[in-house]
Amino acid sequence: MHKKTILITSLLIIFIISCTGTSTKKTQDIDVRVGFDGLKMEFLKNTPPQRIFEGDKFPVVVKVRNSGAADIKSNAAFISIGFEKDYTKNIELLTSGNVQPLSGLNNIASFGIEGKSIINQKGGEEVISYNLVAGKVDPQSEFHSSAAIATLCYPYKTVLDATFCMDTDPNNLRPGKKVCKLQDLAFANGQGAPVAISKIEVQMLPSQDSGKITPQFLIYVENKGTGIVIKNDAVKEFCTQGKVSSDKFNTITVKAFFPGTGLGEELDCEPKEKGNKEKQGYVKLKDKKDIIRCAFKEGIQNNQDPFLKPLRIDMTYGYTQSISASYLTQKTAR
């Protein structure tokens, strides 16, 4: 009887370990850097109410979820509620630990929110609540139609990790079988951010003098989200002032490098912003698309055998998007 009990216990332990191992493996295999979402927002049901009366205090509540893979640190994202000042007597932000008002601006809140991760696959969520007080309707009217407009402005980041073939014999002049061959890279599923890299054309440029080959990458960038790209340093300005200069629109900073020990090997990207002496480049979207060229100008010795090598691209930018909800203010009965 004792041996039978031991056998059953052993089998149960093996079963539990087996299940735990499978679960852990599945968790590790999850890739949160997919899709084309950043922050998503919506008005909570019946906020604002469809119909209110003059002088009523009414709620406007916006739920924000970070459906992308980038974290936004505290007070780096902003939400602004737009309303008709002539028909609104007051607005009050209901603050919480993570949601804070900007000084002197009751309609604008700052907050931070975490992105998707293996532990939190849905991403962080924040609820921003306002109370508004309805003003007077025009004397000649029985009601007035208004809209509350919520505008999000936030910094975001797109990260791409890929592996390419460092083909030191792109013309296939050497005998023997190669480990890999030169080929372009395509990314149909995005990187968990509204700005995505859709394709990379990989080129190997030989140099007859130095005995080296220069890897070059043509990186295709596209705004796949529903919002507008703004420069990373214009996020607060856009939500507080409602406008930025034209050069701040559709601008993305791009860094590319071969990961390794220390800082790795950074690639030189073109074009660059005026006055920039670093290797990072920038993208200026036109019709939501653009191409940037990055090259490892130090070169690779062309007498090596072809090999696989990791490539990482980081893109930083700001993003803004808006939603609206309509409501009626009705004249108070006399």
C-alpha cells in the first residue's frame, strides 16, 4: 500500500512539473511587439449624457489603454478635453495618484501608463474623469448642441529586432555552400506601435580598395495608426496650445545598430536633421510613409564567410489622436 502511494505521488509531481514547464515555455514565446496600436481611448457610456439642462454638473470620463509595447513614464502623456466655452460654466479634473492637472489648465491632465508585456498582455489602463457645468442656452433657442473633444498627446517608441544575412559574397563568386544568402526583410504584423517598419532592403556595397564590404539598409517606415505623428519634443506643446510649427509634424528620430557588448555597433543614418552631428537620422513622413538609409560605414572584411547577424532599429516620436462625443443642453423650464 505504501509503495502504491509513493508511485501515485511521484506521478503527480511529474505531471505538475510537465504542466508548469509547458506554461512557462508558452509565456516566453509570446511576442508583445506586434500590431499597430499605441494608446486607445473611449468615452465611458453616458459620459457626457446625451441630454442635460442649463446649470447641470455632468461627467466626462475617458478610458485610456496602452495597447502597444512601449511604456510611457509618469506625466509624459497628456489628455485635453475641448468644449465650447460660451456654453460651459466650469470644468474640474478629478485627480488621482497617476493623473495630475497641469498648472492653471483644468482641462488638461498628465499621466503615465505601461505598455504590453509578457506579464500584462493587455497593457496598462487609466481612467481620466472630469466634471463640467453646463452654461446658458441662447434666449432664442430651446436647446444647444455641443461636443466634448478628447485629444491625446504622448511620446512613443517603435523597436524592431531582426536578423539579417551578412553576405560577404553577394555576387556568389566563391565555391561552396553559404550559411545564408542576401535577402530583404518584410514585416507584415507591425512592432506593437502605430508607426511601423514594413520592409528593409538589405544591400552589401563592396569596396575594391579597402577589402571591405559596407552593409546598407533601406528602411521603409509607415504611420499605420489613425492618429498624427508629431516630433517627440512637441507632445506637451501640442496638447496645451493646440498647434505646433509645421516642421514638428510627421518627424521621427531613427537609430540603428548591431547589438553586442557595451553599446554595440551603431549605424550611420541619413538624412539627418540640421545641426545633428550624431549617427541618428530622421524620417519626415509624406502621405504617412518615408524611407531612411542606414549604413555601417566602418565596413566588414569581405574575406569572411557569410553569417547571420542581429539588427536593431529604434524609432522615437510623438503621437496625437482625438475622439468626440455630442450632447444637448436644454433650456431649464420656467
